[in-house]
Amino acid sequence: MVMPIRLVLTGPTAVGKTELSLSLAEYFNAEIICLDSRQVYEGFRIGTAQPTGVERARVKHHLTDFLSPMENFSAGAFVKETKRILEANPEKDFLLVGGTGLYLTALMEGLPEIPATDLSVRERLASFAESNGLDACYRRALEVDPEATAKLKVADRQRVLRVLEVFDQTGRKLSEWQNERKGGLGELPVVFLNRERAELYKRIDDRVVQMVKDGWVCEVESLMEAVPENAPAWNTLGYPEIRQVLRGELALERCVEYVQQTTRHFAKRQLTWFRHQIKAKEISLTENSVELIFDQLTKG
């Protein structure tokens, strides 16, 4: 079956994907599948820049504002849900829009079929970490799988232990499993939007300020009354800091500065990912107007 993805529109946060994607979707009579790991959560709207009601009225959006904050959402879940949407609507065209590169790679290249870890193995390694420390875990992980471990920090407990779990469970390296991917859709037409760095950073700073003006603090206050503190959705950039503001632990001005800085760092990592991990056509929004890019993508 031919998967009806007409275009993937990606790039760093705040680069300007939204308006262009809406215009393209309207032109192609397409619907949008959100390529974003945080916009999936119900109620976490302002801080994740979910499409607004007005934007959803213009174009139908999928995989946004639908998942309980208590649930985890993975690359595997994204691939499964995206395939379900595509297969249920073979007569429709779709755009993938967002900045979660890992999800895009998983969709195109497929996912490794790594066996689930036995609870006994997980508990044994957790006990080893408790007794010997993360440094010892990291050293052993480097010995059994240097390729996978070299990408990790010593303090990344969950991922370091995952390297050991897979090796102890299967006798094979995690990196070997990861290199054996299945079920991918193959290469998709990807457009990577970018801007001059100073301009992108200013857009990020301005957007954080605008989110606060739009009621981000009130949104978090309401969520704190309904969503448990251990919900995975809280691990979303900016939300823990707003909670600190509401608890009187952090000044709002300092919070805004911190979120701006953290978001700029996040955008820099996104830029690196899309330049080196994804085959894409890069287009500068600094050098080209949105109208010109629209013409290039619809008529060129």
C-alpha cells in the first residue's frame, strides 16, 4: 500500500512551521499528523504550542491533545498510531509536521524488535546500581556495548541500565538490535526549515514571553489540581519551572529566562539532529519568505 504522506515539514522549535504547514495542507487538501512527542498530552496546550482551535478548524490535526498525561508515548507508539491513521484513510493526503526527529527516523527506517526485559534481570541490575553506583554501571556498559554507551552520560541511569539489561537478557548488544530495524515506510520527502541563529533565538525568547501572556501559568495551576506529580507529561520543557513559580520556589522572571535558555539549547540540538541524521531539503526562512517557500513546495 502506498502511504499518502505528501510532505514532512520539520525544523527546530519556533522556526515557523505552523503557518506554512496550514497553508500547504489547505492547498493539498491534506490533514496534518503532528510529529511532536509533547503535544500529544491532554491539557498541556500552551507550553507545548499545540495547534489552536482556530488552526484545527482550518485543517484537521492528528496526534495532538489526545493522550492521558499519565501515559508514556514512545517512538513505537508514534509509528503505530501514524500507520493506523494512514491505513484508515487511504484516500487522504497527509503532512507530517513537527520537530521530534527520533519519531521521524523510526517511521522511515522502522523499529528494532528488542525483546522485553525480564523483571528479574531488571531488579538485579537495579540492585547492582544501588550497591556499586552509576559509575560502575557505566564502565560495564562501555565494556559490553561501547557504541551504544558512548552516546550516553554517566548520570543517565535509565539508558545505561537499558544497555546492560538488553545484553544480559539476550547476549547481544543493544546497538546491534538498534541497527536491525523493521517495518519502516522508507524515504519520505522531508523539508527542514531553518533561520539565521540570532533570529531563531529571538523568536524563541519572544514565544516564551507570549506563552506566559497567553495564560501558561494558569494552565499549569489547573493541571496541578488534576494531574499527579509523577505523570510523564510533567517532563515537558518549562512545566516543572512553572510549577516552581506557583509553589513560590522560583520568581516568574527567572523562570522565563531559564525556559528561554533551555529552549534555545533544545533548538540547537534539533538543528544538529536534522542536519546529520535525516536526509532533507534545507530551506532558510531568513533568506526566503513564507510565500516564496510555499510556491517552491507547491509549484516547483
